[in-house]
Amino acid sequence: MGLLAYRRMLPDVDLLLEYPYTRTTGPVLGQFLTGLRDGQLLGIRNGDEVLCPPLEYDPTTAQALDPLLVEVATEGTVQSWSWVTDPTSTHPFDHPFAFALVLLDGTDHAMAHAVDAGSIDEMSTGMRVAIQFHEERTGSITDFHFVPLDRAHAVDIVEGAEPVTTIVQLISLNYHEPLHAHRARFAQGLLDGRFIGQRSPASGKVYVPGRGYDPLERVEMGEDDELTVTDRGTVTSFTVITPVDYYGQKETKPYIRASILLDGSDSPLISVDIRNLEEEDIRVGLRLQAIWRPEGERDLTGIDNRSVPLEGVIERWDPTGEPDADANKLREFTQ
Amino acid sequence: MTDHSRDVAVVAVSQTPAYEAFAGPEPVLIMRCVNDLLSRTGLERHDIDFTLAGSCDYLSGAPFAFVSNIDGVGAWPPVYESHVEMDGAWALFEAWIRLQLGDIDVALVIGSGRSSPGNNREIFSLQGDPYLAAPLGLDPASLAGIQARSLLDAKIATEADFAAVVERSWKAAADNPNAMVRRSDTADQLLDQPYYAAPLRAHDVAPVADGAAALLLVAGDRARELCERPAWIQGIEHRIESHHPGYRDLTDSPSTRSAAEKVGGSGTFDVAELMITHSHEEIIVRHALGLGDDTVVNPSGGPLGGHPVMATGLVRVIEVASRIADGSAQRGLAHASSGACLQQNLICVLQGDD
């Protein structure tokens, strides 16, 4: 079956890469961000200059600056600008707007920020703009934006209690791509209840799942190199993971992840989820048999061009009752 | 740097085409280049003393993708390698430094990326200051638009000048089998297109591609054994400016100029390959380097003809080295850039034997 046929059957990969970065602000940016939360714009003195946003150091000599911030005017002049016709999900507006360098009155270097001008025709170099604070402010550079001078309106400001000392930045990126051809065939095999491996034409070694190439011999592998490998194998390594709390964590209890070398394969399946065995039941050398979910209930969720979580297609791994394999002979595979 | 003890040369180069979307894993792109280099020089994998790669895990959203990339070079027995989360041109810089130590002779330098799964404009907004810029989604194309307008306002360039850069780049790209863009619009036609990051139009922004590039960097007599006409690195240096655009003169590139001065980047060049990811940047970089009309600029079409992110800078070196190797150029300059608005710039001067 050709690649196009597989692509029709298997969904593309949609990946959301998302996690928060928490950063301390340090004394200077902490004051600046606290000021924003409290509806105030602050800069720092550097000799005769005023820098806004403030830096901790002189940008030319790198000398530390006195971290005593001063209030700065909330009006300024556009030095240069660019119009965003088609905003992305990380932009501050979902309608067209400008990014601009704005020189605030009384300061000496421009600040890069967004101007919500409504139309590109409203924008010009040299135009006067003012800060528009947002109703909801958290102590972030996104607590305000610029507007043409006559459009700024007053916002009720209630000062917050504690100074801002950290910021949380949520990284959130979307990825979309088709499954690679070899991965699509592997995924289709899982739906059919079988493991498809790739045999290296150079070394004869069998890789499950295949990666589309032999990483040792540097040769590409394709459909002609594929074969079905049995769904029975040996534990070559395992670990018990005790969940710690982090953004997106769904696990609450310790669980086992194992490497399983299928019979006839030269590369173990790694990070296989094992839920039906207790820690005392699993050991290197243990023989296991995959128990597939019923046809029609197999789910490829999470399978992408990198990872092949098998939980959606395999219900559990049952000990076969065979004698253990010799652990000493499995050392090559303890990954 | 020019004061160095060892002569080091590019002896073999390889690059994949710039693909709009490569339907396979990134290590395959690398593998094709590595196998090409080895077969061309007759070297075996174990002859390579040091492997250096530049790539970015964010492009395809795969944490530790740079580790999988080692599959492309053949990682067993274990290899001596290093990685930079930058364009391969900076991997070249590190490799060159490493060869100066004198104990090894042969380095493999790689740049690679698969950008097609992600959104380049969103991803590279994360390069900005994490307190003041990244939360706004302040992205390189928007910042490039701000820089381009600075040129317009200063009467250094016009939008027609931007279009002329694109027209000429695409014309050159037509002869480059690795380029992605196959268009021949005139500057006038280009000026009829709508804005993307005004005053820049979509064609003013280098089209992001998947791809890989690699070269072999070899020291001293070993280079002459492996190559009839090595491209000797006369000097390589990079310099950086503030990451706050408001603290920079965006109409100029002092970091390009000072890097070039360090490596003898003045004088005559037969060819210059510049990492122009937004058309107006060519005007700034040409001026900073003082390039005259006797230097052919971006005969490959440059990044405006196809921008395999993380390989693009290394490709500039490759394009110059291959022209020295085939005798069509004697002395050339390669430029690579990183960060928004030409924030960081690398200059590599290459020369053939007389």
C-alpha cells in the first residue's frame, strides 16, 4: 500500500509543546514589573540618561546601576514600526496591530512594544503614543500596550500587596506534520495487532520500531526492509517512576517503565508502560507476552514521529511462564 | 581571529536541497550529507576526530532532537562530538578553534533543521528577552520590519531597493539546484504584493525550509592530501550586539564590521555569501563590509531562495568554499547571522592556494 493510502487512514500528528518557565526578576526588573502591576512606569538612571525599560547595568560599560527606579512619562514618540497583518497565537492581539520602538518622553532609548492603532494608516514614524494600562495586571510587560495619544483612557488602579519577584512564562507551541512513511506503516501494524520492524540491509540487525534508517551503518531503510516481529519478548531493563508534581503531570502513583526486547529484534522497545505487574514481579530476563486490545479499540493517541507509546494498542504485558532469559546476555540492551 | 598557529581548510562540502517539508527524520538529512562527504574524500567514519553540529530542538518540537541527530553520523563506536543550539556556522567556529589545539586534524561540521512541523514566527519570538520581549510575541519578522523602516526613514533605502534584492536573489537561485524558490518576478511585480510585516512583504522574508548541510574541516598537510584545492580559512570571528533593539542603531551593523575587521575582512573578494533572511539586511551588511561592485554577492541566491534554518549560515561557507574548490573564486567571504535584526554576526574569510 502506498504512502498516500496510509496518510488517508492515519491522522497527522498534532503536538502541543507546553510548559511554564518561572523566573526570578532580580531587584531592577522586579521593581519595574511591580510598577506596571500598580499602574506606574519606572525607569533607571544611568548618569544623565534614563533607561526604560530599566537595565541592571550600563549597556556600554556593563557597570552596575543604582537600583533606585524613577517614574517615567507614559507618553512617547514612535521611532520605527512594523505592521502585523496576520497575528500569530503568541501575539498580544488577534487583530492587526503594530510593533514599534517607542521613545518615552524623558528617556534615552526606545522600548519595543505593541501599538493598537486600529489601522496601518494610523501609524507613522514620529507619531505620539501613550500607554494604555489593562484592567487586569499581573506584573508583566503585557500589562499594557500603546495607543495613539488621544485614545488612552484612565483605568482604576488598585495597588497590589507584595512586590513582584518572579514571572511565569507559559511556552505554548503547536506542531503539525504527517507521520513519516515508515512510522505510518508501523502505526498501521499496531492497529492490525502486529509489530513491524526494519532489518538493516547492511548488518541484518532488526530495529523495532524502525526509524527509517540504520543508525549504526548509516543506511536508509524502507518498506522493502520491513518484517513482522513477534509480540513476545524479554525485559532487558526497567525502572519504577515515582511521579513528582509538574505542569501537565497526570500520574499519581509509582509505575513501571520497561525495555522489552522482542524475539527476533536487535533493539528493545523502550519506555514500555507496564501497569499489570508490581515492582517485585518484574526483573531483567522476565519473559512477557503482549496482550493486544481488541481490534477496533486500538488507539494511536500519542504516537508521533518520535515516540511510540503502546498503551493505546496493548492492554497489558503478561508473564509467559517460561524460564527467565540469561540476564548476562542482555547487558547490551539495558537502555 | 587571524593570529593562529595552524592552517585549516574546508576540503569537502555537502548540502541537501532546501525542502518545503522533508517527509522523513532529520537524521536522514544529516546522513545523506555525511555519506556524501565520506564517499567523496574516501575517509571512513573513524577517520573523523571531532563532530560538531548546530541545530535547534524547538524547530520540530522534539526535546533532545540533537541527540537523535547523532544517528545521522553513525554513533557507534562512540564519537567525540559537541553541539551548539545555533546555526551550523557557529559549529564551524567551534570546530576551527578545536583544530587550533593541534592534537586532531579532521572535524565534521553539520547544520540541520526540520522547521516544517512548527511555526517559525512563534518559535523564534522565544529568542527575545524573556521578561520584556518574548511575552509580547515580539518576533524576528516584525523586528525586521522595524529595522527595514529605519532604513526607509533614514533615506538609506527604498522599498524598491528591497524588491531589487529579492529579484536578483531569485534570479541567482534559479541556477542553484538546492534552492527552494523557483520564481522570476520582477521588482515591479513584487512591489504590487501586499505587506506581511510592513514595510516588508512576504517575499522579503526568507522562506523557511527543512534541510541539512555539512563540511569537513581539516588541518595542515592533511587538507592538501584530501583535496586538490582546499578553501583555507584565513580568519573566522563573530560579534554580538545588545538584545534590546532600542539600544542599537538598526540602520547599521557594527558587529558585522568589527568581526570582519578582526579577520581581515576588507580588501577584495571574488564572492561573498551573506545570510540575508530579510531583504533589507543585504543593504546593511554590504555597507558594513564595504563590499564593492567587484564582489559577486549571493550567487547561490542566498537565503531568500531557501532558508534551511540552522543550516543556512553554514551553507554560506559551503557556497564560498565550493567556488574556491572549483577555481571560480580565489578569495571569498561568508557571513552568518543569528538573533533579530542582525544581532549577532559571524564572518569567515576563505582563500584558495595561489
